[in-house]
Amino acid sequence: MNDDHSDSTPSSEQRPRTWLERLAHALLGAAGDRDQLIEQLREAAQRDLIDADALSMIEGVLQVADMQVRDIMIPRAQMVVVERNATPTDCLPTLIESAHSRFPVVGESRDEVVGILLAKDLLNWFAEGRDPGFTIRDLLRPAVFVPESKRLNVLLREFRANRNHMAIVVDEYGGVAGLVTIEDVLEQIVGEIEDEHDVDEESFILQHSARHFTIKALTPVDDFNARFGATFSEDEFDTVAGLVVNAFGHLPRRGETITLANRFRFKVLRADNRRLHLLHLSLVDPEPTPQSELPLESHG
């Protein structure tokens, strides 16, 4: 695994590595700090000096530096994988149904990712005689592994430098936690990148563990209630974004947190000056009711 920092490579503070980082570096120098910079950018948008889309992308660039892979990865349970010993005919239904272009190939379990299969690599097998001795192993490409804690700006730089489009995410114990693609990272900057195979309803809520989830702000309240056994008003709010903004009393910024119903702690992962985009949800144990508020027991 490549180290994120080395003695031979200047840090991002010494030498911004991309034009986006150079832009942010220059703007931050002029503004003094990030919050001041964002305020100046929003004022510029209000004065029509930059358009709303440009503002959203600049804010996205600034935000990816603070986001980690765990915030956007596809959890292990939702990974679409191909077994190492499968034949092309065996895995064809999986490829067609998912419509993905890249698939982790696993051995005995999902913790044993042995490589990456590109769907296009199977075209020759179907076009050239279908050799019965052929196996998926013949087409495997090396898998790239990254830790959950890797910053998204660092990951994006590595994707571009190594021309990779997918990485397998591992936890602190070396187990597979999920996967992340270059599209997932870019969506944090430019917004959702949809194609004809995207199914929004299946990706509103991504589960990372028993208590931690990443939630799209546009998740319908009724879906949220059904998933978590909540009772938030479905008549008053259509989406989780409306629910959260109402609770804050203002449009929250990245990093702000709030706890609803004494059980659901939301942290803003991505937002711009117009709306929320992405939230982190932690399920917390309800605080005990103070003894003085408990009803007195009745003795007959």
C-alpha cells in the first residue's frame, strides 16, 4: 500500500499538486481561513460574480479534503462480487443484472479479494470460441487496497496518477470494509453522476456498521421511518433534508451535528449554500429519563 506521505515528496502545504488545490491555496491565503473564504464565495454568488454550480463545485473541492473514504464507500454487504472459481457463463447473470463495469473477485470469503474483473475483458471470450479451459483467474487485474481513513483528495490524486477507477477499502484489522470508485469521489465535487443503470432508491441509505450509516439528504422520510422504526411526520416533511434543516432552524454547514428524537445523531457531510447533500447517521442509545420525571408507582 502506498504511503500517503514520504520524505521525498513535498507536502500539499509546500506545493499544491493540482490546479484545484492551487486555486484553494491562493484563495485561502487571501481570505485568511476557510470559513471566511466560503463566506466570500457565497457573497460572490449572490452578486452573480460566479454561478451557483461553480460555487457548489468549489465548496465540494474544499470539502473532499476533510472527508474520508469511510464516508462514501459502498459497504461490504452491498458489494457486487464475482467468485474466483466461477466460469464466465456462471457470472454472466451477475454482470448483466448489476450493469457495473468492474467487479471485485473473491476467494473463500469477501475478505479475500484476489483481483478486479473488468466486464469488457470477457468480450473476447464470448466472441472467440468460448474456450472451455478458460477461467476468471486468467483475466484478473490487481486490486488496489486503501484504508477507511484515507482522505478523499489523496485518493483522487492516486486514482488519477495510477489510472485506477476502483479501490477495495480495508478496516484497521485488514478486513474488507467496502469499495470506493473514482465516480464516488467526483460526485462529492460535481454532484450526482447518474447513468441509465443508476437506481436512486437502492442507494439512499448505505450501512457501514450496526450503528453508522451514510444517508442522502433526499431520502424520503417514509423510507427512513420504515428502515429505522422512527415516527417522524411524513406529512410535514418529504425528505430527511427537510427534517434536519427544520431541526437546526437554519441551513447547516459541513460538520454541524444534531440529535433528533434522542436517538438519531446527524452530521452534515456535504452541503452548499442551497441545500444538504449527504449526512452521516449515528444511532445512539437514548438518554435515560431523569428519576424526577418518572411516574410514581401506584400501590393498590
